[in-house]
Amino acid sequence: MRDPAKIMQNQNEGTQTAATAAAEIRAQLVRQIEARTARIAVIGLGYVGLPLAVEFAHAGFAVAGVDIDEQKIRTINEGGSYVRDVKAEAVAEMLAGGRLQATSDYSCLADADIIIVCVPTPLRKTKDPDISYILDAAGQIREHLRPGRLIVLESTTYPGTTDEVLLPLFEQGGLQLDRDFLLAFSPERVDPGNPKFNTRNIPKLIGGVSAASGEVAALAYSQIVAEVHLVSSARVAETAKLLENTFRSVNIALVNEIAQLCHALQVDVWEVIEAAATKPFGFMPFFPGPGIGGHCIPLDPQYLFWKGRMHGFEARFIGLADVTNSAMPAYVVSLISDALNGQHKCVKGASILLLGIAYKRDVGDVRESPALEIIDLLERKGARVTYCDPHVPSLQLGKELRTAQACDEQTIRAADCVVIVTNHSAFDYPLIVRSAQLVVDTRNATRKLGAGQAHVVKL
């Protein structure tokens, strides 16, 4: 008969041995990070992944960027950049130094010590989260997973994704968290086109699935960012990211509703906001617009809304904000219709010129842009719609490829109505106000230029 005391002693020794081995694996990764010899793989080379890959390469790490888009791979490996916030010269310098390469071959993950996932997280048509890109990336990681890895998810997702979905997936092969690998979540906070804030100076949130995971991930990011804020768990970091953009969504919805109220009261909402903003405390100005766009604000609150419902909680403010913001393109079309009626014209058959179809000022990104819905609604009413946008030279709408018009005096004069949807700095607003038959300004871009002029209608 086996001695129970001996069995217990063997078990304790085995546990101690495993703990010692795990500690040594973590210590080795820490040494690699501090010496900047850790090899890094970034999965997803979009507006989040490419800047991140370049920053790690700039800090001296060897970085492999992985993407399924062969055009992106070619552009990077030829020393180019398709992301406005990343200069081609920076990419070329990292390539020449042998610190950056791009590939569509996931086998490079086998050599990586740190793997960072920056893939898209869209919504389905039902507004449920679609984490299929995360799952695809995780499947590739699991196939090449070996002990001693740190895996970080940056893709915005619902609270619980990292520990409820990724952790069990990575442990299926017998590897264990902390003993064999580390797992953390660190949300992207990129603001495309913002010259003031970039990867280096935006504070980095980090939450580990375990304490060790968070600490090592924080060390890794501290090599490239000025400030790291470590939270207690991946779920906290996931929720904080969603709160950031839900806060914006709700406040934008509020001011969009105030804009409609002010219109009914015949009060200038822009003057109202300017007046309220003189208060030095207790007020933060938000501004109305034709709707919300981009990858973050229209989508992120829906991840939080969906997760709340899964737990039996109805986040009514989030839902109402989505309804209000989603209705703004239709409201803009009603303003256009009323403005045309004021000139004894109707929408059907009218020539309408949209200025700016990107979702925000001075970028070329049209994802979720309210301009796309405005075009669709106007054309359904029989309008002839063209657009000017120096950042979007062409636009695929269904099967039709549209080309941007020149924003010159002739183009402006020819339109029955000019609609300022995105207030790009390249537009000549005095020329627009002076030359247009009718202006509908959804961004207050004309400011005092249109004061007292009946042909300028503001949101």
C-alpha cells in the first residue's frame, strides 16, 4: 500500500517544480523584453496594428506583421505606408534595419515571444458582436503556441472575451496560463488623423487574465509608450474601452437631440453650446453632426449593450443613444428637403453636392460614415447626388464606382444644394458660401460666413 504522506510529498514537490519552471519562463521573457531581444508578431496591419508594429520596431524589437491582405504586405515590404499616421520613411527605415517584415504566412508565429492581435471586430446586421476575426487569429496562435509566450488582444470586444473565449481556446492543447503562457487585454486607443496624440503618448490600459500576465504585458508596452495604466483584470480593461466610446456616443446623442430642439425653438444650437462652454466647470462641450461614423463610436457601445442583455440588464441609455444617432442622416435629409422647398424646389431631380464623405475631418476613412446613408436616402427620393472629398478620390457604392468632383466654383454653382457633411480643412468655405445656390451646413463649418444669409441653413 502506497504511503499517503509520500504521495502528498511527491505532489508538493511536483507543484513546486512546475511553479519554479513557470517562474523561470516568465523571468526569461522579462529579460528578453528588457534587453529588447523579444520577437514580436502583430496580427492585423490596419490603422492599429501597423503603427504598433512600427513603434516596437523603432524601439529595437524584431517585429513580424501578419495580415491576410497581400496588397498591404507588398506595400509594407516595399517601404510604403497606407496608414496616414505612419510615414513611409519610418516603414522603410525599419525594413532597412531588419527590424520589420510583413507576411501573410502565420508560421512566423512559431518564432514570436509576444503576439499582439489587432484584427477587426465588426457587428452583425443584428448588432450582435462578430468576433470571428479574433477566433481566426486565435486558431492560428494555438496552432503555433509554445511555452513562454505572451499573447495580448487589442481588438475592441465585449467584457469577458479574453478570459471566457481565448483562455479556454489556448488551454485546449494542455498548456496552462502562467505556467506556459501569459494572456492580457490592452485596448487600442487610436484617433486616426490626430496630430497631437499617437501610439507613444496615449496612455496604455492593460489588464491581465492573471496578475503575472498583466505585469509582463505592462513591461512590454512600457518599452514604447510613455504611460502604462495596469488594471486588475482583462475584463476591467475591456469594459473601460467600451465606456470611453459609450460616453462619447451618449453625449453626442444628447447634443444631437438638443440641436433638433433648438431648431424647433429657432435658436442657434452652436451659439448655445459656445455659451454653455464658458462655464469653467461641470460642462464639457460636444457638438451635433449628421451622424456618427468610424469603427469605434457606432460599434463599441453595442458590444456593451449586447453583453448587458446577456446578463439580463437593459442598458437603456446606450440603446436610446444609438437610436438618436442613427436617425441623424434622415434628419439631415429632411433639412435638405425643407431648404429646397424654401427655394421652390423639390428633392426629386435636384442636383445635390455632398462636401466630405469621410466619417471625420481630414481623414479618408468612410467606415460607417453618415454620408453613405445620406446619399442612399437622397437617391431613393430621386436626387442626383455627387460628392467632393480630397481624401476619398473614389467611392464604391454597391456595384457603382463613384469619382470625387473638383470642389471648384463651377461645381458648386451647378448644384441646387451643397451639403457640408464633413468639414475638411481643405475646403474653401468663403467660396462655398459665396458661390452656392443653397448650403446645408451640418458641421458649423461656415460659422459667421453664413450669418444673415437665407441660403445658408445650419444643423
